[in-house]
Amino acid sequence: MMTNRFTVGVFQDVAWARAGLAALLKAGLVADSLTIAGHDEPEVAALIDAVLGPGADRLDLSGVGPVVIRGPLLRVLQGTDETLPRLGLAGTMRRAGFQPHDARIYEMLIGRGGILVAVHSEPRAADALAVLLSYGGGNAAIGAWSGRV
């Protein structure tokens, strides 16, 4: 399994993200595989704390502005050069298997108040995609997935 493969979707707000995250956990995906990101607002930070525990990072991302984020996608996007704040999602999502145009869409949706949820679980990528789509995860996609549906 390649370590940089994720399934990503963006929910329209915290309420939709909360329902989608609960469904992902109910489907057996573990909290350690989840990444949550959104505008640096108390409601988003509270969601991250509730699902993933305290300790979210706060970054000022190019193309989005101040965000709060926690999970394995952050480590992949940061890489060893820590250019994520400067390059934003459009400049770093290729590290997670997504094309720059996909990342620009994610930036735009987060910029409009959306909550990005990523699942790091290639063996269950199709399951994660189905849940994200079923619960309103817009533009849900599997980045450079090598499996079959």
C-alpha cells in the first residue's frame, strides 16, 4: 500500500461533516485514518477535538487563509520541506495523489466554509468514497488509487 493515498471530500458545513464523520466511524474506519480541515473557527476546532482529540494545527494557507487541521493528510502535505502554508493545497495535494485542479476545487470549497475530510485507508477507499458521497461530501474522490471498485 502506498502511504500517500487518500479519499477526500468536502462537506458544506460542520453539521454535514459531523454526520459524515459519524458514518465513516460507524463503517469501521478508524479515527487515526481521518483528517479534518476547515476555516480556523471555534465550531470547526470543536469538531476536530470531538472526533480526533485536541491538538489541531493552525496554519495560514495560501489560497484559503487561516485553517485548523489535524490528521495524516497534514503530514503528507507538509512533507519534509514544510511548504504547505506557502503553496497551499493546490501546490501540495499532488503529494496525496490529486491533480492541482482538484486541489484548487478543494481550496475554493474550504474558502466558502466547507469542511475537508480525508480518509487514509487505501484498502477501504471505495467504502470511504461511498460514505463521503452518501453523506454529502462534495467533490469526493480517491487520489491516485490503484485498486478496483
